[in-house]
Amino acid sequence: IAEGINFKLSELKNELTSQKSNEDLMTREETCKFLSIDSSTLWTWTNKGKVKAYGIGARRYYKRSEILESLKLLKN
């Protein structure tokens, strides 16, 4: 299991470092897909302050760079 997790983390790291624009705003759906998590998990993380959401009207957006930074903090 650990080997599989390490492989997936390595793939994610390669994908993240290859992307040019890290300041993109992502919708909730895009963020969930990006992190491979359920929307309820994203909601919980947002409420606990693990990730920061930006509100524009009734919509919530997430900065790709901040999501990446949150992943780095969780990894350590």
C-alpha cells in the first residue's frame, strides 16, 4: 500500500511541477478532481482552514498555488 501511495504522490508531484501557471483559480469541482477527493472533504478542509477558498458571489474558488503549498505542508 505504501509503495502505491508513494508512486501516486510522485506522479502528482511531477504533474504539479510541470504546470506553468500556479495562480489559476479553480472551481470546487476542479479542485476536487485535482486532489482526487470528495466535495465533502474539500468543504471540511476549507472550514478547518487547511485550504483557503475565495468567494466571488455565491461561488468558491481555490488558488492552485495555495493548494500546492497546502500539500507540501501536509507532506512534512
